[in-house]
Amino acid sequence: MKLQNLVIFLITSFHLCVESTDSSHPQDPNSCASASRPPFSCDSSDPSTKTYDFCKTTLPISRRAEDLVSRLTFEEKTTQLVDTSPAIPRLGIPAYEWWSEGLHGIGFLTRVQQGIRFFNRTIQHATSFPQVILTAASFDPHIWYRIGQATGKEARALYNAGQVTGLGFWAPNVNIFRDPRWGRGQETPGEDPLVVGKYGSSFVRGVQGDSFEGESTLGDHLQASACCKHYTAHDLDNWNGVNRFRFNAIVTLQDMADTYQPPFRSCVQEGKASGIMCSYNEINGIPSCAHHDLLTKTLRQEWGFYGYITSDCDAVNVLHVEQKYAKTPEDAVADALKSGMDVECSTSARSKDFPVSYLKNYTKSAVEKRKVTVSEIDRALHNLFSTRMRLGLFNGDPSKQRYSDIGPGQVCSQEHQALALEAALDGIVLLKNSDRLLPLSKSRTSSLAVIGPNAHNSTNLLGNYFGPACKNVTILEALRNYVSSASYDKGCNNVSCTSADKKKSLEMAKTGDQVILVMGLDQSQEKERLDRMDLVLPGKQPMLITSVAKAAKRPVVLVLLGGSPMDVTFAKNNRKIGSILWVGYPGQAGATALAQIIFGEHNPGEVFKREITNDLVSTRFHQVPMTDMRMRPQSSTGNPGRTYRFYEGEKVFEFGYGLSYSDYSYAFASATQDQLNVKDSSNPLSESSQTPGYRLVSDIGEEQCENIKFKVTVSVKNEGKMEGEKTEIEYELSPCEHLSSANEDGVMVMEEGSQILLVGDKEHPVTIIV
């Protein structure tokens, strides 16, 4: 797209597009011609661009960004500090939208302005992968990477088609799923910091176009920009009168070090994320978006973060209006910019709650009142324009640049749709299978009775932050591909099941050859701004399930949708409920995946990693406030501990629980280390050296940490009648990372003693000597 302009005449209900000869105005990114031409800067046909250092691709990004920022007027600078950044016509810079969603495929929110345009355009759909909590259950980093990669490719294809005014995607969500009632836990990879961190780094590398692992090969050539959120200690939306805007998370140094921070560190150091979103909540009295220690000292100085920091939407406003942390709007602007935040997400154009963009409206007066300096604004702008330059948006004609070959054919491609199916297949978990009820026989199953509010609703399969899927298939439709005689009844009025008409369901149960109940949760029960109050199935669902199971001729199959734990003890202990499958929110291919598993075309235990480490933990609900952020048990408050790592209460299913149609046995084929001698390599007279029993990881040093890594090989053998794999899996264990823990001061240490590597029922001890 050349920097020739479009004069847009709005005539009644349609646009008439006419090419302008006025080169002083860049193309309106929302014009109809922009549906086929992506917006960019530094058009070589414009002679003035030759004088701009920011257009010279041979110069370092830092120098180019510095040149661009130096050319902006003060008024222009203030307009660029919000997510909807307007064009700067005199420099040939088009408008840019920082906010786009890509949590599990390209997302689209109708209520807000984002950088993606789907409707009435060349590309009208995008691949909708399973919600993150299900994908994480595969425990397959390569799948996570490939989903990120596919999302990044589809994003770039949309840009090349002129349907994108921004290539920044505010995903992944790498908050720890600390409390099972959190409405947004579905967006996360779960409760284990190691898993969440690995998911985050793998997904980010895929989105941005990097290699799967090892040293980054990306340089300054981002396919798309990934943004890890919500930094940090953020896992409460709206619970019992406490909302995310006013929540002060009281977090110990120990919990911060070994639970809340590791996923973000992995995003930055291993994933090389180019974006970070600061969260609404306060951390020990200081709001995240005004927290200099977190945003500048930790992120940039300690971890080496290279990218931009955005606020969560309207978080700068929240500093003043909700939290009363800032006394005036100008103080809120100053607090955010001085802490290290670069851009404000604002919903002011479409929000009654937050009608004013603070950085847009109060940055000028904040400077005039000497609360913030122009150099602090310049620092933020440097980070923002550096990111846009790394995306290639200041390199001239996109058709001649890297990624120009990614076209519409790579959106909803057969490869991406097959990946969506693979991710769903590898994430779905078989929790119960009494007397090997599953898989069902296609030839011997004469009829199905499919009952439940989630059985014939394709939208409920997608979770939240989804886009227009390539195709939509309901669970009922997928099951009818195997057994055409499949009757259906909703059973409940909706998922909340405030009323249940059992008559038809019971009649179907009595006559159907096999009953499949499709129950669980949907977005009316858990979502952003809505946390759960308990872990039981909604309304009259348990009553309906129990009644149908009792009436059925043979044990029933119970399918549970939902992105958070559910206490289904009643179903686990009911002999008339033969099988239980958890399917999360399985995405566009989820119904097909479920049908394949039910009828034995896919073995839910085929993936070894999921067989031994499953991400679903259904703990019994305990009456502990969501506001209690402590991870470790606290007898004085009745807190039994959070997540499988610390929880000491009764559990319905253990972390790592999942069944297979096959019978697998495991053995340690080799583990080259039984004993580790850990010594101080940096300072033999350090404080840790005087204290027997442990060593600070920082004192061990990078060289020795590297030297004591060792390989572990596990053999997997199928000893059952169903087809299954036989293989050996090798992984590298890094003691400094995997066998260390945080002390009460938040310092990572390795303690003397024995630790256990556990695979199935096999144990391998590793003794640490310091």
C-alpha cells in the first residue's frame, strides 16, 4: 500500500472509496480499500522518507525509534500513549491499535474496538483452538508452540489482507490458577508454576515466529507480538463483594518467588515476550501498574525484558477512582509512567464505567504540573515504536518484506484445523471408566440418548475470548455421525439449571441403548468479572444426572464441560455412572474429538505426558476466602493450602490423574544421577556457606547449575488389550530449577536431603549433598 490517501465519503449506509492524490494524509485504516492493503510507514515512493532515520532499515531499532520520537510534537506524543493510537499524517505514520486478542486463536470482542476486522472482509473466520486449560492438559509444549505459531500466522495473514490495524495480541494469560473458583482460571495453563511458565514461553515463541526452543533466532523480526498477562499475583475478578479493581493481594516473598513470578520470568527470559500487561490489583499496597520495583527493576533490569508494558484496560483510571492510590488524575498518569508502564488500554470510547482516558486527557496537565517529565514520555514512546518497528511496520511496502507470503489460505487451513482437533484429543481427560464402559462399539450401539444443556450448543465449546470459528459442530451432531439414531433433550432450562423437566429425559434413558449426559459449566457460570461461589454443578444438574442414571438400562457416560474444578463426588461414587469425561472448553473441533474418544478412534491415554500429569484438580470446596493469597497451609485461618503442591484437604481426583483405554507400565530406563554434590562456586564465605543444609541457587552459579543437569529416560509400555504406544521418553532435569525452592525471604535455595522423581508408581531418589 503506497501512502496515497483515500477520500472517504459516507453516503447513507455505504462507503464510497476514491483514491486521493494528496500524499500528506495517510490512508484511513478503516476505509474499504484498507480491506486489501495493510497499513505501513516509510513508503519508498515518498521522497521525504529517505530523510528519516526511522525509515532506514540498516540502522539499529533503538536508533530508529529514537529518531522517530525526536520528530514528534508534544501534542503528537500524548496521542500515542493509548491503545488506539491515531495516525501522524505529516510523517506518514498510520493509526495503530494495540489491543487484539489471541488467547486460543484470533479472538474478537464485539463490544470493544480492536485491531482485527472480520466482518464483510476477505477473511471472516479464524481457527478456534481449545481453551487454554484443556490444551495445557496435554502437557505437550510442542502443541502449545504450534498453536501459538498458527495464531501468529493467522494474525499476519489478516494483516496482509488489510484487516488488521495492530499486530499486538494480549495473550497468553500466565496467572496461576490458585483458587478453583476463579472465573478466568479457564484462560490459564493451570496451577503449577513450571507448567504455566513452559506453556507461556512455548506459546509466545510460536506467536512471535521464533524457534521452538534453544537460543532465540528471531532477532528484530516479529511475526506478531505476544503479551503475557496479568502481571502479577492476579487471580480474583468478583467474589463475595470484592472486585479486581479494589483488591489488594497480600503476598509473601516466598509465594511471590516460587508461585506468582516464575511464569512471567519464563515468558520474558525463555519466550522473549515483547509485551507485558500489568494487572488491576495492588500487591502489598502498591498497584501493579504503579509498581516501579515490579515493572522496571524486576522486569527490565533483572529479567532483561525487551518490549512494551500496557495497562490492563482502564487500570490508570482505577489508580485514582477505585483504589484512591493517586490523589488526582495527573498523579495517576505520573505514577503509571514513572513506574515503567508505556501505554494505557482505555475503554473510554465505549464504557460507562470509565468514560475518560487518563493518559490521553491528563498527560499534558501532568507535565505542566511537573508531575511527569517529557523524557519519561519519550521512554514510553521509544518502547512502543520499537515494538512496531520489530513487527516490520516501518520497513516500507509489506509485500516486499518478511512474512509477506502468509496469505488468506493459511487461515483456517487444513493444517490448523487438524491441530485444533489434535489439541482437543490430547487434552480431554477420562476420569472414570468402570468395567471398561468406554469405548462404545459403533456396530453394537443401536441408539443414543443425548441429554444435557451443553449437548447441542457449539458456542459453549469455545470458552471465552474466541473468534468466529472455521466451523461449528455440536456434541450431538458429532455423536450422530457414529449413531444416527440419537434422541436429544436439553434436560435443564439452561446450564444454570434452575429448572429441570425430567419427564422426556427419563423416557429417553429407559429406551436408549446408551445414555450420554453432557453437563457442566458455561460462561454464565464462570468468566471475566464472575467468580464462582462453590464447586458443585449448577442448580439441579446433580439431581437430573442421578435420576437419568438410575432410569437408564446400563451405566451412563457423563461428559463435563467447564474450565474450573467441579466436585463430582456423587458421580464418582455412583455405580450407574460408568464413565466420566472432562472436556474443558474444547474449541471448534471439540465435539469431533469427544466423539472419536467415546467410540474408540482415539485413546485418551495415547499421550504419555498426560497419563501421568493431568492438569485437572477437583478438590473439595473449602470455605477459605479467595482473598487469602497464601499458598501454604495456615492452621490459624483454616487455609488448607492452595493447589496440589500445598493443599492438605480431601481431593476428588489427584493432580496427575487420568485414565486410558490401555494399561501402561512405566520404568526408569536410566537416570544418570543418584547423588548431587552442590557447592558454592561464587563466594565460599557467603552467608549460605555458614548455614549447613542448603545453598542459595545464586551462589551455586550458572556454570555449576549447568554442569549438574542430567538426563532421565522413562520407558512406557502398553500391557493392555487396546492399541497403545511403546516408547522411551527422555527429558533433562535441571536441579537448580526443578529441585530448588524459595525460602521465607523469597530466595531460591537447594536444600540437603532426598528428593523423589515419580513416574506412575515408580520412584527414583536423588540425594542432594551441600
